[in-house]
Amino acid sequence: MTKSIHDRGVLKPVDLAKLQRVFDEACRNCEAEPDSDDAREIALRLLALHDAGLVDEELLVAATSFRPLKIRTPLANQN
């Protein structure tokens, strides 16, 4: 017996709608344009969290609505 498409790890329409809402809100919270590198990182983080079992919409928003730290390299030794 073959598994249905929903049993093979494919997201259901209700899951896709939820992930889209979370993505949109996280992008707004982070001031990230939807097609930016920051938005791509939000999407990857969101999918990983959902795949790991975090499915609560509010928790997903909280877990994805922060800006990554920009690491600055120290300037060359200035004497």
C-alpha cells in the first residue's frame, strides 16, 4: 500500500498558510523585504523549526522575529 502525499512529509495546505502568515509577520518584524537574504534566512529557520516539531504559530513568530547579529571585524591596529 502506498502512502498518500500527506503521509510522505509534504506540507498540508493549512500548514503552508500558517507558514506564510508567520513568514510575513517575521519579515515585517525584522524589516526584511520578502526577497532579501534576511528573508531567506527567516524562511530557512522557519522551515527547520516546523520540521523539528514546533508548530504553534505564536511560538514560530517569536522564534523567527529577530534580526541576526551583524558581526563586525575589528579595524586594523590604529596607532
